[in-house]
Amino acid sequence: MVIKEQEFEGGPPSVKNKALRLNLNKNIYGTFAEIGAGQETVRHFFRSGDASATVAKTLSAYDKDFSDAIYGPEPQGRYVTEARLMSMLDIESKLIEERISREKHPDKLFFTYANTVATIDFAKKYKGHGWLGIRFQVEPRQEYSEILIHIQFHENTAVHQQLTLGVLGVNLIYGAFYFYDDPKLLLKSLYDHISTDRLEIDTINFKGPLFEQVDNRLMSLQLVKNDMTDAIMFAPDGNNILPASLLYKKNILTLRGSFRPVTKVHMNMYEKSLELFLKEKKVEKERAVVIFEITLSNLRAEGEIDEKDFLDRADLLGSLGQTVMISNFQEYYKVVEYFAQHTSERMGLTMGVNTFLDIFDEKYYRHLSGGILEAFGKLFFKDLKIYLQPLKDPDTGEIITSENLKVHPRMKELYKFFKQNGRVVDITDYDPAILDIQSREVYEMISEGRSGWEDMLPPKTTAMIKEKNLFKAPAKTH
């Protein structure tokens, strides 16, 4: 079995020492399958010494015909995919079990490490990305566990990307064997000797018996929290999604909020803005996706992130069939820029009047050399529309829309320009009876154990909150 030891003093061990420590463990034994960026990971094991005790086999099936002959053809002809990574892990894990006798080697801990990667192209237009994974065991004959990650390169030469990939591969294998019981530490260790400006990890999934208690949504949250990526996404079922695969060439409608909890107002905004969005000439229903976005600052609104509170919100949105994105984007133009990396199709933002007015506050753009004009150029450069939920003035009862809202005098002409160009669309088919509902007030009522909030939420949400006792304040101890 793997012997747990204290980490090296003075920071993480070097890449060479990590590889050597694995090599010197006489029971760790496995296959390295690396496609697309050289055999950069296994190279560290050979150079550190005593690799024969660890490396069962190493291969690099660069040619597509050879790759298909080994791992089977890819239906879509794409090789840098999670599907290809899984094929590699499946077949190589099966082969090592078939070829190495458990009777002869009863204490062996088998693993398969694989990656399929495309580095930066010659024209430097395509930055490069890849999938990495390890399937491993920490007890003989144990059912395998897995760690799968997707990366995006930020370095500008293929050589540097290859070197970074090699370090990351060693970190992943080392972390799997020595930090499997502390997934958060394992995740941080992936960046040992790698800076976040060189490499982005935007998806991670833990599977298998070693990780039965791991919620992959929380692990994804760590990616954003630790500045390993700007945004992560997960499906209604709670499984992590690679953003690029969901957003590629799609029409995207985004609704930002705290969703603490999701109310009838949120769902009304979503339903009515989606109706308007789908009526746009440049929007295809089959290619439209809706994203409910929560910013990291929103999760930190009351101090450190409360993981249970985060999961409560995620569960409620998932129960309503919604895809959730957690992002580091404070300003809306950054959301649009992020989506624009994956699609050039029409996009939409759904928001309330108060949020819309915040967009015109210059204090949010002082860090930009072009100020608010630069921000609005980025926000509306793409084919984007804003769908505006009306506001009921709490003092006068007046309904405020794009026609009578008041922006700062300096912003009037800027607002008029976008309004006249049809970039701001009012949601007119709204339910006046729900405009008074405030998510914060509902949350306070629930957490304090008061009644009267039930009819302010979708019935399914109300039932789930009661059934699972969500958002309740912890009992005080004396």
C-alpha cells in the first residue's frame, strides 16, 4: 500500500524528487500513454532513476490510424477529447491487469496515466488544450479510482507547453498516490512549480471508491477560488461540464443572480426573456443554451464561502433543470468576452433594472484606460441584447422600464445610443403580482424559521427546501 508521509519542508518537492519517490515505491507500477505533446511526463520518471520499477510501458500513438487501431476510431474524428482519454484509460488498464499476474505480484498497485493534447499551432491562433487523467489504486486488487482534468495552455510556444505538461503530469500522478485523501490539497498540488498564467485547469472530476465523499461541484468551485480558471460549469445533474463543449457556436442567454433561493421572479425573468431571445432572427432554438451565473463575489457576500450554502443553491437550480456557471467576473463585459471565446453567435443578458443601472456606474471601469466607453465597446461589440425585467418602485409603486429609468446625466447619450439601436429589450409579459418578491427577504424568512415565503418560490423549490431543510441557520450552542 501507499505509505503516507509528511511533505518536504520548505515547500513542495521538486519534480525530480516527486518522480523519484514514486519510482522508489516498489509497488507502484503502471502505463504511460501520451498523445500529442511528446512523452513529457514519463521523461521525468526515466531521468530521476529507478524507473524500471514503476514504468510498465510507455507509448505515444501520434498517427491517427495507429491510434484508432489501438483505441478504436473516434466517431467525430476528434482526438483531443474526454472520450479519447477514457478509451486510453480503459484499454491500458485492462492490458496491465491481463499481462501482470496478481499471483506473482500480490502487492502491486496498478495505474494508468494518459493524456491527449494539442499544443499551440504554428500561426499562434490556436492556443492549445488537452485532457489528462489517471486511473489508479492504493490497495492491491482495489477497484480503480480516477482523476480527470481538462487544461488550456497560455504559453506562446509549443516547447514551453510541452514542458509544462510534463510537470503537470508528474504532479497529477504524485497527488493521486500521496494526496488522494485530501482532494483540495491534491488540487492545489497540481500547480507545484507551475504558475497559473502558464496553464488553466477548467474542468476536474474525481470518480471511484477513494472519492465517494467528494462532490465534484465543490472541487470545481476550488478551481475558481484558487484562480486556476475564471469560470466553471455544471449540469442539472451536478456533473461538471467542459465550458467549451457546451458553449461552442451556441446562442447563449445568461441570467446572473444570487439565487439564494431562486424565486418566482427569477423564473419569470428566465422564461419571458427566453421567449424573446428565441424570437430573434439570429437565434436557433436547437443551438440555444441558458446559463444561470453566480459570481464568486456573490458567494463571498457574507465572508468566506459557505460550501453548504453554495450546494443548496446549486441543488435548487439543478432541480429546475438549469445549467450553473460560477465565475470570477465582476463586470458583465467580462462575461461576454468569455463567451465570445467559444461562439460568435447572438447572445443575451437577462437582468433587472437596478442591475442594469449599475452597468452605467463609472466606478466599475476605472481600471480600464478607456473607462466606461471601453467596457461598453466590449460589452456590445458582439451581437448582444439585454432583456430587462421591470422594477416596481417600493415607495411610489411606479413600474420602471427602459422607457422611464433614469441614468446619470453624463450617461444619457450613451444609454440613448444603445436603446435606439435595439440593444435593450423590455420584458413586457411579466407578472405584476411577483415584482415585490426579494430573494434576500425570502432567505431571511427561511433561515429564521418564519412562514409566508412558500408562495414566493416555484412549488418544486419550496418542496425541496422543506424536504431537505435548506438555508436554515445553524442551531446556537450554549
